[in-house]
Amino acid sequence: MELSDIESDLTSVLYTEEQIHAKIAEVARQVEVDYEGRDPLLVGVLKGAVMVMADFSRELKMSAAMDWMAVSSYGSGTKSSGVVRILKDLDTDLHGRDVIIVEDIIDSGLTLSWLLDNLRTRGAASVEIFALLRKPEAAKVQVDVKYVGFEIPNDFVVGYGLDFDERYRNLRGVGVLAPHVYS
Ligand code: XMP
Ligand code: MG
């Protein structure tokens, strides 16, 4: 499939690569101030957060360790089940660590609220969240997110790590997936 075919599966582009990078730089400047003199551990949530983690971690002008978790709350569909399973756990001991969870998107909030509770029981000194995108209208539980990139409408979005059935992650921007693709 050509890139132009993939892009025609979008009804609109919400954010371009440039807009995303500018936002990530903004958040990085804030994190540098908030974590000055500390040694944060970035925890990326696979697979959606891969692009955010790659750009955010390299934008940070401070040492930051990195680890990954894979959890599943979605099948190949577009609705959250609320059931979270750990598919891959962290390799790092969290005792005394300042953890920043790096996420692509908060939809219902179910995944992150579960993850927050889970990581807090492991003895971390602090656990905060950076989510590139948040859908306020989709919230089923309130999650305290310290760093949010963009608030977006309640549409299914893809690109910049976000997939539908493992496709579209490699789009450089974020766009709304056309309903004809998944219905
Ligand atoms: P919840 O509903 O638990 O969802 O906050 C968290 C996870 O669901 C995925 N998700 C999406 N993936 N486009 C996607 O490609 C979307 O619009 C979308 N909404 C939720 C995502 O993996 C997120 O971490
Ligand atoms: Mg995700």
C-alpha cells in the first residue's frame, strides 16, 4: 500500500509531526525543571508510546533511564474492555524511583488508573504521567495526569505510534481514522 493510500484512510489530520515535536519539547522543558537534581525513570507503555518515548527522551537535556511495560486492555477493536493484563513487566526495581509513565493516549482512563495503582504499590518515590493525547469526553475514571500534550475529540485516532490492527503507527502525524476502515 502506498503512503497516499494510508493517508486517505484518515478523515482529518489533527496534529502534524512539527506540532507534535513542538509540544513534546514544551513538556520536556517542564520536566527538566520539575525533576532537576533527580534521576527520573521513564516507563513507556508498549506499543503505542514508542514514538512519544523516542522523541521525548531524546528531547530531555538530562539523564533519564528507560524501561517498558506492555499491558493489554484492547483487542483489535476500538473500545476499551477495562480488563488490564500485564504482557511484559518492568525489568527495573521501582523502590525510591521517580517514575514518569509515558503514554500515547488516555481514552477511558481505565488502563492508566490501573497502571498508576500497580506502580505505586512497588515502592516508587513518585509516579507521574505524561500522555501525548487525552480524550476528556471519553473519561470513565478520573486520572491525575501531570503532563498532557493535546486534548482531542472523542474519535478513534491513529498515527505517531497509535494503531488500528497494528497499522498506521508509522504515520508521522496524528489523524482521525475514517469510519469506513473499521466499520
Ligand atoms: P483507555 O481507554 O484504557 O485506553 O484509556 C488506553 C489505551 O487504548 C488505546 N487507545 C487507542 N488507540 N486510537 C488508538 O490507536 C485511539 O483513539 C485509542 N484510544 C485508546 C491506546 O493503546 C491506549 O493506551
Ligand atoms: Mg497505549
